[in-house]
Amino acid sequence: MALASVAAISLAAALSFGCYGAAKVLGRVRPLRSAYEFLSRTYDRFIDRLGQKVLRDPRDAPALRLIVSLSLTTVPIFLIQLFLGKPRLLLAIAFYLSLYGLKFERFVRMFSAKHLEAHRRQGYFSDKYDKVFGRYVEFFLGYLYGNVPELDRTVHVRLHHKENSGPDDPLSSSEYDRTSRLDFLWYLSDNIWTVLGLAPYAYFRDRGDEENRRRMLWGMARYYVFFGAVFIYDWRIGIVYVLGPLLCMNFITAITAWVQHAFYDPEHPEDYFANTVTHFDELNFMNEGYHLCHHHRASLHWTEMPAHMERIRDKMRESASLVFRDMDVMELFLELTLLRRMDVLAEKLVPWEPMNHEQRLALLAKRTRYARGVPA
């Protein structure tokens, strides 16, 4: 399962980064760049006006921009493919580009949008539009991304935020060596049970949480029916348009959970102030990098996270919470696990107290060991 996920994401990455390189070259052509910038500004103005009418909170216009873009690209491509039958190469390329974007930036935005949507009691849309578009990202667009319904609204909110990646959280990586490629492959294999909803279902069942168990069962049933229906219609379309995104989702959610809670305090593995990473990168869509602030006050609007970080700085310092600059999730995973270049992480680390390079390396080594009480 791990190798299948790696193969799927490798194909998507080759397409995403290859087209990103081509776009960079085309961006040097001034007329093309000017035309793109003009269209982008026009689109943003349209989204801002639309957001004032349809959103519950107009500050969520970046999520609306993504929702409209995906609805006008990914959904029609998938429907056209179903109408045509036999998979077409150009349609498949367009589908994956519309899903992941250049350099995976569209997926990053979608991931943040569905994450924050899960924490809204009534989703993004105002009462007038909520009946049609309520939880649109997770419960409609999510099918095309291989995202089982309720993994966000129920599992993320009512399981992950309860356990905070502690020992009882199915997403916890504390029992693995986060600097080991082989350990990550085992984690990636295990993660499929979470992506399919089975591990969270077992969690709620074992704790007698009947409400969330039923929610999870209903979400799994809907996705499995969708999965099976597409394969019955045409197994080739099923592999390209359903299984492929599911395997990619397995890989991406695995690396996200792997690094967002990678640096456990071995003496206090349950302390989410210690194990939750804050990272800042160029994109940082909807302030996703303020992950500790989000765990501390999940109900805060994403625009309020920078100010909240200032309020909890003392607690972050006390717990030696790790903050990295100029690193996104993929770069953190690359340096921590694939390349194991701890010196690079040490350079990017923003310490709370003055630390030399050797002290930073020692801190990173300590925080990536197996957590206390977990067999190595």
C-alpha cells in the first residue's frame, strides 16, 4: 500500500512540478505574464464581490476562490470523462493538474480550505446558500480528491483535536522514528486505514461514542458507493480518477500528519505545545502554518492566528515549541525524513533562547526520538 501510494504521488508530482517549470518559462514572456496578472486581478475582484453575497464571513474569500476554480475545472472534466467512457490521456492530465495545481499549490489550498471548513459549525456559506452548498469542499469536492466524508468534520475535529496527536490518536507518529524512511513507509501503510475511515470508526466504536460512530459509518458508506459505482461503470476510469486520488490523498495526509506533530517531547509525549510544529512559508494559505495556535484555539478565525500566537508565546517558550521559517510541509518532510539533513532544519529553526548550531541539532535529535513508553 505504501509503495502504491508512492507510485501514485510520484506520477502526480512529475506532472505538477513539470508544468510548474514550463509555467516559469512562459512567465518570462511579458505579454503572457501581464495577461495572467490581469485575469487574476479581475478574478479576485469578482470573488470578493461574490463573497460579500454568499459567504457567512467575507474574510473566507480565499476559500471561495478555490471552490469556484475547482467547480469550473475538476468537476466538468470528470463529468466529461464519464460521458466519453474510455479514459483520455489529455483529460487525465487536465484532471490531475486541476486537482493539484502547479507545485501542488492547489492541493495545499484545498487541504487548508477543507480543514477550516470542518471547524465551522455551519460551513462557509450563509444561510441562504447553505442548504445547497453546505460543507461543499468536504462533502462534494472531496470525493474527487479521495477524501472520505466525515474525515474532517468528525474525525479531525472530534478525534484529532481531542487527542492532539497523543498516544491514542490514530495519526500519532510518536511510535516511529521520524528521521527514518523505512518507518515512514510503515506509517504510510498504516495511514490507509485512517484515510478509508476504518481506524477512526474503530476508535469511536471502542469508546462507545455512538453518534460519531454512526457519522463515520455513513460517510464511509457514501464514499464506498461512489468508489464502487465508478469502477462498475468503467474500471479504467476508476483507477485513474478514483483510486489514483485516493492513494495520493493517503500519501499527502501521511506526510502532513508526520511532520505537523513530528517533534515530541520524549518526557511529555501528550504535550501538544511540544509536538505541534509552527512553520512559515511563502504560501501559508489561510495561515495553515500557525498549526499550534489552531490546536490551542481551534474556534478562532484563521485571520486571528498571528495575534493569538503573540498571546501564547510564553507557553510556547516554556514547552520549547518548535518554529521553522521558510519551510512548508513538503520541505520539512524532505529535510527531516527523506534527506535527513538535520543541519538544514537547525538553520531554519527559530529558537526561543540563543542557541548555537550544535545545541539546535541536539534539540532536534531529542525531539525526534521515540516517545516515552512507546516501544522502539
